[in-house]
Amino acid sequence: MVEPCIPTIDLTPFLKEDEDGKKKAMDIITQACSEYGFFQIVNHGVSIDLMKRSIELSKTFFDYPHEEKSKSSPSSNAPPLPAGYNREPMHLAERKEYLVVCPPASCLNVYPENPPEFKEVLEEMFAQLSKTGVLVENIINECLGLPHNFLNEFNHDRSGDVLVVFRYFPASKNENIGITEHEDSTCISFVFQDEVGGLQVLKNGEWIPIVPVEGTIVVNVGDCIQVLSNKKFKSATHRVVRTGGRSRYSYGFFRNVTGDKWVEPLPQFTKEIGEPPNYKGFLYKEYQQLRIMNVTHPPSRPEDVINLTHFAIDT
């Protein structure tokens, strides 16, 4: 049997330059990312009060009538996701609805007018998660043994980052999946959820529920890190399972690669150590568009779903 939880890392040593504490934390993170790509963080710099208020306001917003929520529907279909209020396609409409926020300075954002303080809270949440994103990306950079600040310089354009506020509807009589088994196309993703929970991670062939703990943020490594590290770090497989009788509310922050960034295994993990690359290189924005098509226009056959296997090299 696998352990019933994933590692929880206290980031205090990284904020206070505690070298011994940093080394112990990095050892745990390295093992977690090598095995299944998930860990949790506390003392991460995001206000717990802000996290609680964000969940409360999301519940208020999603409880409004559809007419009110539709006032903040997308004004364009700009990538990576249309900013504003969205609902799943009709064949999945009973599963979830969500609100997408681009960087606060972006002209793409369509903020809800109600509840009145929601816009300010969303902008502050975006800012605090962005700051934590820099910290966590630097930690992963060190865990991989890359040159100082390599990932932040490689991934310097922050215009493609998104904050997504989710409401998953209660399970129906027919099925309870909120989002099916998948990996994120990002570099790094953050999630925090309300007390209902439902997030599960695949570890050693078993689905492990991520039990909600106040103030805890779940971190998962995405496809970009798996490719850059030539599979040294895994892109985490996860899903959301809906419970009966209650909606689930959560926030996801996705630290993306943007622009015409070419993604391929780094020489530090291939030719410099005599290892063959596991993936062909690809233009990230094209890969991201293909991944979004999986959601907006799901293929009829599971084998036609686009993921990293599409670029895998047989070795």
C-alpha cells in the first residue's frame, strides 16, 4: 500500500535562508517530483486570510443566476484560456463552471462586477501566487541542479500565466468525475481547495486523495518540466472526483511558458550525461493549443487525446 498523503513542505527555510532546512526540504521535493510530481507547501507567503476570503467570494459569485455571471463572459478567445466566466461544453455542462483571470494588467480580463470586492481579491491572489511561483520555480531549479535562475530566465514571460476559479457541481447519478485523469501542460501549477476536496493524484498505480488542509497549497510539476528534465521530474497525473450533494470550490494558478518558446530536453539531461532525449522538441504555444482542444473539442477516441506521448521518442 502507498502512503495516504503526499509530502508537505514548510517553505520557511527558503524565506529565512536556513541552509540546513533548505537541503532537507529539497531532498523531499526532489524525491516527490522524481516519483510522481506532487507536493504540498505551507508558510508559502500567500495570506491564509486571503485564501479563505477568495473561496468565500467564489461561492457567492457562482451562486448568482446565470444572467449575472454571464456579464463577465469572455470578450475574446485569446489563449491560453478565454478570460472571464466560462462553463463546460454542453456535453460536460453538469461538471463545472469557472472564471479565468489573466495577469491583472492584461486588457483581456473581464472581471465580475459582483460581489463588489471580488476583483480586488482576485488581483491580490494573482500577485501573491505569482510571487510564490518565482520562489517554487527557483527551488525546483536547484533540485534539478540547473544553473542559478535558469528556469526563471528560460520562462521569463509571465503574460501567459492564468488564475482559474473553479466550481465543480455535485456528482450526478451517472458519474462523479469533475475532470478526468490528465497532466498539466504548464511548468508548475498551484491548487488550493475548499473543505469538500476531490483532488486526487496517481502514485504507484493508486489514486491518493489530497485531503484539504487550511492554508496548504498543492504544487504539481507540469509537462514542460518533464520535457526539459528529460523525465527526471514527472508531470503529475491527477484528477478531480466530485462528491454527492455538495459543490466543490477551488483555485488553480498555472505558471505557463509563453510566446514562441521552443521546449525540448536540456543538454544537461541528455548529451552532457550520455542519455538519449525522450522527446522531440515542440513550440509550446502549439502544444498548449492542442491540449486546450482536448477540452473544447474532445476527440471521440481516447487514443487521439494529445499529450506528451505525441512527442515521445522510442528509445
